[in-house]
Amino acid sequence: MAFLLDSYAWLEYFGGNGEYAKYAESEEPPFTAASSLTEIVRAFTRKKVSTKKAEELIRFVTERSVILPLEKDDAIKAGLLAEEFGLHFSDALIYAFASNDRRLVTGDAHFKGLPFVEFVQA
């Protein structure tokens, strides 16, 4: 089974939460929605992570995972999922890539109990 890591998962991993290491460091590279990069960069900026360190960590994500670009059909699906599950816009953009074969790994409470989610307690 493949795994999709959201920004929550990546930030927990970078913060030293070992529960996420098995996903981020798995033999089969995880997937990351391109929109997650926006959230990761924003978090680094808010936490005042140095530009050099932030670039290093973003490079790790982009080299270590398969980046999923947002296409028209994904955007439409995200809109429908946002309404169906009451998700925020950014969460719906990520959740649109989750499926039975690609489980979303997160600890973000917005996803708790949703299908295709592997919820990791922090």
C-alpha cells in the first residue's frame, strides 16, 4: 500500500516524531500533494526557520517523495469532498489524492474518522 503524507505528517517528522518515520523513510517513497508544500513553507516561515534550513527540508520532501500536481479533475474532486466532509479548502486539496490504494497519513484532527486515512496519534 502507498502512503500520502500531508503537511502535518511532514512537520511532525521534521519535529522528531518517530511515529512518522516509517512513512517518510519507507522503502517505497511516499506521495505528497503539491499543495502540502505551501503549508510546509508557511509553517517554516511562522516558526522562523532559517531560509537555508527550510530550503533543505523542502528539498528533502521533493526528492524523497512523489509530488502530486493538482490537475483539473483533482480540483473538482476536492471541491466535492470539501462539501461532503466539511473540509477546509487546503485539506480537501490533499484529501482528493487519498484512496484505498493510497492512504493519507496524518494526525490532523480534520481527517479523523474519514475513509482512506491512517490517523497517527501525536
